[in-house]
Amino acid sequence: MLKKTLFVLLSALILSGVCFAQEDPGKEQTKNTTSAVTQEQPAAVTQEQPAAVTQEQPAAVTQKQPAAVTQKQPPLVLEEIQFCKSVEDRQPFGVGTVFPDNLDKLYCFTKIGGAEGTTYVDHVWYFGNDEIASVQLPVKSKSWRTWSSKKLNMGLGDGYVEVVSESGEILGRAEFKIQASEKAEEVGKTEETGVSEEAPEAPKEQ
């Protein structure tokens, strides 16, 4: 009886050991799944495109044109100014300061010095306090003779002519007088001829 009881116990123990030894395959798969290491996919590396470099265009360099150099005209000199009745072969004739009112034209004859290249002067005619004419005349060398004329339809009185350079400088002036023909002719004769008397020689002592 005792032997039978021991046998039953031993058999029960053996069966229990076999049951423990066998694992549920489902559990093992779960265990394997659980223990499986999840490999993370490496994050995609986004290569940043380098920022576009904008090359600044150099500022355009404006070359300054050199200022035009104006050669200053040397100062002009009024070397001669005369009033006359006519001009022949670039020479004044009938020079004077008093002229008759029946004279057709009065001339102003001038000689200008100092010009280099072509420049201009103006003969500005005045009668009384009024400007009655302005004549522009070229001057083309260092010694240049030039003249202007004016019809005498202004009546009796005093006048003058100013010689003005291109820059506006007054180089000089001369005055004239218009009188009644008889009186003017007398004055003219005195101016043109003049009188020169030689002093008489002192008597020698004996």
C-alpha cells in the first residue's frame, strides 16, 4: 500500500516537471517579439544648401571731365583814338574834335594793342547823355587799327565814344563837338594848321 502511494506521488512529480519544462510557443514568440531590439532608422540628414552669395556690383565710377581751361586774354590797350572826317589806307584824315553839322559822317579811328588771337571791342557812341550806337569790331593781332562811323543827324552838341573790351572793361574814351558849320570850320582850321612863330633874334651889341 505504501509502495503504491509513493509511486503515485512520484508519477505526479514527474508529470509536473514535464509541464514546467515545456513553454508555450506563443509566449516564446511574444517574448522574442518583446525582446526584439527596435532599430531606429537614422534620421535623414538634410544637407542645407549654402545660401546664395550675391556679389555686389561695384558702383560705377564716373570719371569727371576736367574743366575746360579758358585761356585768359591779356589786357588790351587803347593806343590811339581820334575823330576824323574820313579814313583812307587805314589812316585818319581830317582829324579834330569839333566838326560842322553839315558833315555827312564822323569817324572814330582807334588803334588797339595787346591782343593774342581774335577778340572784339565795341565803339559805343553817346550824344549828350544818350547812347546812340554800339558797333562791335574785331581785333586780330597785337597791334590792330579799326574804326567806326556815325551819320551826323543828331543836331548840335557834345558827344563821346567809349571803347569797351569783350569782357566789359572800358579801355578809354574821347569827346567830340558838333557845331554850326561856319563856327566849326573856323575851329577846324585852327586845329589843323596851328601857328608857330619863331622868336626874333635879339639885336647884337655893337
